[in-house]
Amino acid sequence: MKLYHYTHPSKCVDVLHGESSGLTPNSFALLEPQPDNWVNNAYFPDFWRRLKAHMGQILLEVDVNLGLDGVIVMDRGHMAKFNSSLPGGGITSNVPQQYAHDTLEQATEAYVRSGIPLLEFLKKSGTFQYTLPEAVITKPVSSKRIIVSQTQPLLEEELAVEDSFGDEPAKPRAIDDRIRIAGYYVKSIPELDGWFVEYKGRIKSKE
């Protein structure tokens, strides 16, 4: 089964080609590249936007064995209010009681208790509801089972707009500039070349 892991460009190189390549235990992954229950969450509507500011923009696909790789699914909803890198705000008044923890310790305990094997989660997917399901890889995964995805939604989001300063709204980036900057990523991560060829053709067709 494929899982999806976002990482920073420099970390991507380490994952694929470093001395200790691959993913280490406790790496975080998603069940889809952009899960709708994360992007459009009814209880934590700002969580995905804020999370993107802290995780990398390069999407990796991780091939895991459901029965052997020790992947568990946990509900990040328990931690959304207290996540140390995303403090405060961004939650609605209708958050279910099971997520309304008063302390970080309570939230962490509930988060850990929510963990179940990925295979069990998939079997219960019709009746088993997690607000923000995330996969936690508990055993090392070799780089041989990790590829750079040929879809790069967060990288394309970044390329689409110029850097903004202060309260200035972000402005669309010119197509030639998008292609030029994308090329820099390919130089450091050659595995992006397939995505780059398709991306360049797609945005050039819109001119």
C-alpha cells in the first residue's frame, strides 16, 4: 500500500541517498496526498494551512506492507489544539468532546490511545471515524521502497505565487519564472524530472 510523506528538499536527498537513507521510525505519513478530511476539516479548518507552513513541500510515496511494517493510524485531532509547532487558534466551537482536552498531557495520552494497526483501520473505514487520521511508521523503511511522487501539489502551490512580504497579498508568479524555479528543484532532486516535464507542458499550455 502507498502512504504519502512530505519532506523538505534537503531532507528528501538524505532520505533517498544519504548514509542512513530511508525513513526512520515514528515518521508521519498521510493516507492520501491531500486528504479531504485534513484540507477541509469541519472542526479544525485552519489546521492544514498552518501545517503546510511547517512541513516540506516535496511529496514522497512510501510502499508499506500492511502486515509487516508496523504502521499504525492515530488521530491527530487530539493534538490539533496543542501541537507545539501550531499553537492556539484555528478551531471551531463545535469540536467534539473527545478532542476538547484541557492539557497537553491529556491530549497526548488520548492521541497515543487512538493508535490502531493500519490494516485494522482500513477494515473499519466505513464505521471507524477519525477526525485527522495520520499514519505513523514505527519501523525503518528502506529508500528502495520510497519514490518521489509524480504529483507535487504543495510544490506547485509554492511555485504558483511570489513570496509576499508583511500583509501584502501573494501575487501570481509568471509562468517562465515557475518553470525556472522548478528547474532548480530538479537539479538537486533529479527524481523530480518526470513531474517537471509534465508540469512544464501543463502550465505552458495555459499561456
